[in-house]
Amino acid sequence: MRIEVDELPPPAAWDGRVAALRGTLFQSHAWAAYRCHDGRARALHFSWFDDRSDEPVAVALGIEHPAPGRMEASLGTRLTFDGPPAALTPGRDFAGSLERWCAGSRSVVELNLGSFDARTRWSDRPLASPLDRIEFHLLPREEDEAFRHMRKGARWSIKKARKAGVEVEPRQDASALGAFAELYRSTLDRLERTKGVPAQPLAGDRFAAALEVLVKRGNGRLYLATLAGQPVAGCFFGLFDDGAFYLFNGSTDKALAVGATPLALHQAARDLAGAGISRINLGGVGAGAADPGSTEHGLYSFKLGLGATPVPCLGGRVKVKPLRAGLVAAAARLQRRARAVLS
């Protein structure tokens, strides 16, 4: 297979190819715009061709960070694919072809092979530095059937939230996105406080602006839960073709007490199904999350309790130029520490 790379293909033509190859949000033009909205990264659109065909047999979206030309890119860049290529035919070694392409690149020192909403495999051979995950697929169902597939705790939380007066509605205005950014920050702080998960500094305005990129293109939808008119929880989905992927959630302590998040997800699933979505992905956790000792076990149990099916996913990481990759990683750590101090 040969690879062709395009930085700025026509959006409609690119998304048409992605849809024809049963691709997802993570290969779409909207995702490229979202990931590169602030100019810190560059989107590269990869197409694979067989010798006997002028039409691509697979396409994928790579995000190069930092963007070439930025000062911090002088040591080298990382190329990240959030999900595997869109392809109709399995059994191809996409990972190997990308490793060879990166080896010939002057800038790329590390290749990250993500596994978000995977419909194809990166390769049939073992991946270097494999990263196992679990994602949760939720079938759209009528309310009675959905409740039958839930665990008792999830049903109880939804009923409790309704009784408390929690209301959920889809929102796309800037003020709602700003409110959601604060809810997301609250969740990050709570995870650091209760689970010891380090909270990365969050610039709320930048985060809301990034989500607005998806919303304005019709590829993002926020469901905001309010109690007595005040936002208490929210869930944000990325959309493409017939699929929806649960990207972010945010909630207050009050939301946890009244069950606002399960209600928001339940009503979001019903609304998305009504809009023609047939594949709902509630996102993932690490492969070890089923272990009660894992910091992600609560999230694992929560998504399982909503009636979702756990699906194994596999990605990997390749240090194409190991020495320079180590220098880039060290520089990134220093940058994160500096941002944490300044925040």
C-alpha cells in the first residue's frame, strides 16, 4: 500500500470518503478543526491506496504536535491518531506503514496509535508498547427496555433526579458551553481530591471555544442538566454520520447527590436515537478498570450500570527516534509544570 498525505483536503470530499469507509468522528474534518483550533497542532490527512485502485482503501487523521514552525517543535514532534483508520477491509498493517512513513519524516519522533471508537485494527501483528483500553457501547432503546438493561442503582439515580426536579436539555449557545467548562473543571478538581488523579490546568475559555468548533459544524452536542435553574451537570457528545461519542462530562457535588449525570446520559441517549444515531459510545477506561482497586473502577461500574456493553480496544506507542523522543517528553513535562505554577 502507498500512503498519500494532505494537510488541507476539501472538507466535504474528505468527510464523504470517511463516511463511505464507515469512519467515525476521529477521522473527520470537524475533529481536525477541533484538535487544531488554537494553532498549536497541525492536522495531517492520510490516505492508503492499493496499486490497482485510484480510490483510497483507508483514511485516517493524524495530529502533529507541536505544529511545525513553533519554537517548541525544534526538538521534534509527536504524531497522534486518536482512532484507527476508516477501512472496509481488515487485515492490513496500518501501524507498520505509518512507522515507515514517520521514519522518513524529519520532524516526527513519536507515533501514538489511539483506539477511540475503533472499527478496524491497527494491525494483525502485535503492536509495540501496546495500550489496552475498554470502551462502552450503548444501544439506543425505548425507555422501558433501556431500564430493563440498567442496574438497579442507575434506575434509582434517574428516578431520584427526576423527583428532585433536575431538567436536561440540549444546548449549543456560548453561555451554556462556558457553564459546562466550569462543571468540567469541578470534576477534574474532585478527581484529584478524591482519587489522586492529577488535574491538568484548564483554561475554561479555550476549552469552551474548542467545543464550540464542533457545535458550530454540527458535530458536537451538549446536554446540560439544571436544578432550580442552575447548571449542575453536563455531558458533551461528538457526532459523525450515525455515531455519537461521549467526550466530556462535568458535574457538581450536588449533581452527584441527586443523580443528575445518569439522568443527563439517559435523556441524551434517547434524544440522539431520535435524531438517527444508531451507535452510541460512552467512552472508555483503562484495561484494568474492572479491578476494584483501580482509580477508574467507579467509572467502569457506572457505565456498565447504564446498560452499556464493554468492548476491548487496543492502541500503541512507537518511539520512532528514541533519543529525540525522550528530549521531547522531558520538554513537555517542563512545560506542564510551568503552566501549573502559573495557574
